[in-house]
Amino acid sequence: MPRVNRDLQRRLAARRERDRRRPTERRYNFTTPEPELGEANGADTDTLDTELQTSPPVEQAAVGASTRGGSRPAPRPFSAYKDEYAYVYRDLRRVAAVIGGLLLALIALYFALPLLVH
């Protein structure tokens, strides 16, 4: 008889419960609402058309961006992180020095202890 993965069963049950409680319509809308072309709070359609023509074009979200309407900022080049993470190189050197010292101490003890015991 195959083993039951209880963790998986628990996660699937929690997901079914969330889906059951979730309303069909989303409560929150994280995107900006698009203006309706028919009515613009008393403004005539000519004014609305000129506003739409003069507004900057909406950029398409990057591939793999969140589906909630937000867009990711453009990724920075590697050189832009140099000043922000300058401490990492110093920390890595310290870690390498400690590990190297411990390794040398272990090797020295490996050869020295048999000589001291006899």
C-alpha cells in the first residue's frame, strides 16, 4: 500500500477550502481603472479624446510580471550593485581565512597527534 503524503494532503485541502470560500469576483483591483469613452464626469468626448492623445502611452508589462497590474522596474546592470555590495568581498575573504586556518589546524593535528600518543 503506498504511503500517504499527509503534508501534501493538508496543503491540497487548504487550497480547496480557500477556493470554496473565495468569491467569484475579486474584491480588490490593483490596476488603475481605464476611463470610459462614453462618459467622463460631464466632460465632452472631444476633451476626453485630446486627453487620451496627449497622455503618455502605457508600457506593456515585462514578460513574467505579476498579473495584478504592476510592472517591474527595468533590471539594473551588474556594475550598479558594486557599491551596494562592496562588503561581501571583505566578508568572503574573512570566511576563507577562518576556514583555511581551521583546515590547516586539522591537518597539523592529524599528523601531530599520532606522534604525541606513542
